[in-house]
Amino acid sequence: MLKEKKYFYRAVVCNVICSTELLEQFIRKWKVSLKSTFESDTDSIEECVTGICESLSTRCSHAKMVFEMIMKLLLKVIVAQFRKDYLRVIKKEKGLALRKKVVEKAEKKNTECVSI
């Protein structure tokens, strides 16, 4: 994370979108139907196969575009929330460290005054 902190979102998006397993699962859920290609009885087998291949490739490319859009939007939300939580934790840690220093200084001043 420290290597890619400037390009954190970009690195996460590349890793998720390049995941073939996620894309395969998404395309399976897309439920491709081929009913429209079999309607005409006069087409030859080659024309039917060509139609099926074109239909499948078009639907898969559309599914991939939708998958990428959904993943990018989802990752924007996730990274924004992660950043928000991370900054809150850092702010809290800085506040605790400052409070500790103030308490130590106060104790140091009190002990010096008492010993005089």
C-alpha cells in the first residue's frame, strides 16, 4: 500500500478488473439467451452459427463494459470510505499523542514547582 499510495485507486481497479474469475461469474449471472437467433427457419446453419457467435460476442462485450463500470463505481465508494476511516484513525492517534505530551509537560512543570 505504501508503494502505491498515490495511485492506490488505480492499482485496486486494475487488480479487480483484471480478475478473470470475477468477470466469468458476472457473465454467468448475465444469463445470455439465444432465442432471437433461431426464429427464422430459412437461414442456413452457417448463418445461424454466425448469428449466434455475433450475438454472444456482442453480449459478452456489453457484459464486460457493464462489469467494469459497476466495479469502478463500487471501488470508488469503497476506497473513499477506506480513506475516510484511515484519516479518522490517524487524527485520533495524533490527538492521543498530543494529549500525552501535554500531560507529560504538565507533570514535569508540577514536579519542578514542588521540588523548589
